[in-house]
Amino acid sequence: MKITQREVGNAVILDLNGKLTGGPDAEVFRDVFKSLIDQGKKNVVVNLEKVSWINSTGLGILISGYTSVRRAGGDLVVMHASDRIESILYVTKLNLLFKSFEAEEDALKAFTPAS
């Protein structure tokens, strides 16, 4: 799993590439979230466009990241999830936890206060 980080507005987008299945990736993912929170960056978009597979451990990694940013007063949303990953989120009812967006612009709007 490769993680690329970029800032857009008041959010950080984590572009993931590969399989999200745990192992050493879990520790890297936790470190990324800890670093973001330590820097005061609490609005996170996880881009799943290039994630080819996610298993239960990978779902746990996402839940852990979500919990971390929520405790810090932020939020985590996902974007570009494949039909397969959307189906996994639906079956596990995690679609009720994670807001999922097709477009980056829409995902970023999730962090814009309503006027």
C-alpha cells in the first residue's frame, strides 16, 4: 500500500494505491493519522480510487483513522470507492459511518460549514 498525501483547502487527501489489508500498512496508516492530528489537520478524505482490494483488517484501519480524527474534532470521508468496495461498505453497514463521494469536489464540500 502506497499513501500519498496532499492538502486541498482545509482538508488533507490521502491517495491510496494497492491493497488495504493490514500488516505493515496498518502501522503506516496509524502513523499518518497521528502525524496529521499532531499538525492540527483533522479533515481527511481517503481516496480509494486505486485500492484494488480491502479486507476486514483494512476496514479496521479505516475505522481507526475515522475514530482518531473524530476524537480530534474532525471528520473522515471516502471518495472514488469502486463498486466492490462500496458493496463491502454496504454489507458491513459501514456506509452509515463513512460518507462516500464520487467527486473530489463533493468530498471537499463535506468540510465546508453550511451558511
